[in-house]
Amino acid sequence: MINRKRIIDRFNMGMSIFSYYINFNRICNLHDINIEAESFVSDICRILYGWDLKNANTISFNNSGYDLISEKDKIIIQVTSTDKSAKLIHTLKTLETVMRKESDLSGYTLYFVILKPKADESSKYMGRENVGYVCPNGIVFNQKKNIYDFSTFIEKVRGLSEVADADKMGSLDAFMNNNRSLFGPFEPEVPIKNNIDACIKEYADNFCEKLFRHLYKDAEVTLERVFVQPEIYDSDVPSRKLVSILGNFLWNEKETRILFIEGDAACGKSSFISYLCYHYQQADEVGRGIFLQGNLICIRLRDLEIDEKEYTVEESIRDYLGFSNDNDYIENKIRFDNYVLILDGADELSMLDGYGRSSLEEILESIRRIFKRNKIIVTTRPQYIEYEKLRKSTFKFKVVRMQHFDRKMREEWITKYEKCGEKIPLKTKDYILNMDEKRAVGVADTPLALYLLVACEMRKELQENIWALYHEIFT
């Protein structure tokens, strides 16, 4: 039986979450959201309007002027995340050029889908002569009717009849069930007692608390206020922001199930996890933008009580999730299928004695089998995991490497630190910004090292002797 109210409520929430995701990409200056959104818009339009849409680039590579096309319905659609009238004007001029070269689009109706809750600016544009947009000859475009935004889709869903539109509502319900990261679970979840919220709160609190040097000072120097987005090295792409890789992994990746984030000591791995937990807990634009409607399980791996003589990996996970026995665990674990799983500090687990005969790789494989439907993020220092052993497994994974701070990132960190009310001596600042990159690796180019360095009296012998500096700041 179709529940019309539940479908409308889920769709409203899903579009709201999608809006968070797009705005988060804008905040982080990530520009590939349109590519990811095109198939989403295509499915929505197919369900709500019956249009048989295809990606235009599958017909003509690097197509200009429109993203989706239905040859059957004679419709073309431009998908854009900006509400600026300049974008629409540019698209219309591009189509004018296309029409001069070929007339294949003659008679087609043009739609714009603006990836925002409301597209007020673009829809109200009237131009200098008060006539609105100028459309190329041969293309059909109605400014009042053919500019869609999220509110257009929401109103369309609200207008569906439980009887007359039962097929559409059924298709929409199935679509939302296949995209639960946006539209939420089938039914509300019943809270159970477990360690999940406590661990997330601990990481989130760490993000907001004063850093250890400032516990008894007036200046509010917290990880939140000096946090700089990490950059990573990925063999497939140039160095880029870690949030971009993470967003693609959680939102767009279909085959890769585990993302390993490697980083040297003090490079900021746990700080990044604190950043994720904080924004997840806040459910703000960043949190919704990264996790959408998915939930989060964060496990500090060293906290798991794994000893094969008494306690298996599965039993440890069962207790961590709050299940009292195996039957309870088997019956209810499906509620965690939509969760993102973070495993922090795999290297620390490998240093502990007493977790049995299993290797670190075998423990990770065991956790993977338990969470076989979930996306998993694992942090570790390099060379602690033998990936060749994992490559024999059935699941796909990706390894990226967190980079040390370059000059631009050190500049950003200094600016944020001084905005907290602290002053850095000029000779220390000069040293940080103009250091020899190779000589300072691991000593003054990680977030922890920078924080310790600004507390250190930069005597001349320290500037000239990297090992003396290392001893000074870490002692």
C-alpha cells in the first residue's frame, strides 16, 4: 500500500539534503557536482514527467549547451548549480551557435534545472529591454514555465494522486529506497544502547576544545579554528582536497568499498576524523554535504576488545553496536546497512599485543564481511597494512596519501592561528613560511608540528639545526 504522506515527506527531506550536498561542494570549491547530478535529475524527470532522457555526452562527446536530451520527447535540459542569469544567457548563446551549424535541435523544448531550492534570480531576469531571455530560433523556451528548481519537483510530488498516480508514486518510492543516503531509511530507526554516539561525541568535542597549550590561556585556540583542509596524493589524480576524494567515494563510487587514508604521524588523520564527526553531529551544511542522509559509526580501532582466545572480531563488533546476543544482532544489523563506517588508527591496532593470531589484514577483512554493504574509511600510518594481502579479497579498495603542509597551507594555518588572538614572532613566522621543504619534512610541516613550533623560542641554533629544532618542539 502506497503511503502518500510518507513519500512526500521523504522526498522533501531528500531534496533538502541534496541542497546541503551541493552547497557543501560550493563551500569547498568543488566543481564536478553537475556531472554527478545529471543522472539524478534524469531519473527524477523520467519518474515525474515521463521523459526518456539520456546524457547528451553519450550521443556527442563534450556536448555544448545542454546536458540531457530526449529525442523521443524532443526535450533538452541544461543542469546547473548556479542561479545567475548570466549562466542561462551563456547557454542560450551557445545553443544559437549550435543551431547555426546544424538544425538537429529544431523544434526541441529547452528546460533549465537549477540545483537550488529556489531559482528566483534566474527566473525573474528581464534584461535591459524588459523582454527576458532571447531564445534561438527553432528552440522552444518559456521563461515562466521552463526554469525548474527543487521546489518545482517538490510541488509536482505534492500534486500526485494516490490513486491516479499510483504507478509514479510506486516508482518514486523505489527510487528513494535505492538512494537512501539522500532520502533516508524505509522506516524510522529505533535507538539502541551502544558506543556509537559516545565515540562520535568524543571526536567532535576534541574538535572544539582548546588545544593543550591553551587550556589555561584566554585565547580560544581550538582545532576547529585552526583546521586546514588536508590535501592528498592520489596516483589517479593530481594533489587535491581530501573532502573532494571523500565526497566522490561516499556519493558517487559504486565498486570501491574501502578508502584507506594514509598519513605520517602528526599529519592530521585523527583531526580530520574529528572534523567529520563534529560536522556530522551538527548536521550542518558540511555534515549533510558529506554524509547526506547516511549515518555514521566511528570506531577507534584500539578500543575494540579483540582477543581470539576469548573474543572474536564479530563478537567485539556486536557488543560495540549494542546487541545483547547473536540472535538480536542477526535480526537487527540491517539497520546499520546505510551507515558510513570510520576505522581510525589501524596502525595503532597493529602495535597492540593480545588481539589473537589474526593479522591486521585479516581483522580488516573480518570487519568488511560484517559491514559488506557499507562504505568504510580506514586511517593508518604508511607501511602498516600489506595491501597485497587484501588484493586477493573480493572487495575493491582505494589508497590515498595525506600530504604534509605546503607553503600555502602553512600560510592559511598561521592566518587562522593569529585570528584566535595569538601573535607569532616574526622570525618564527618567517622560518615557517620560508623553510627548506626537504629539510623540514615531518618537523615543521604538519599541523601538530606547527602548533608546537609557535610555542618554541626560535633561537638561532634551532633555525640552523633541524634536529635541535625537532628535539625542542617535541620535548
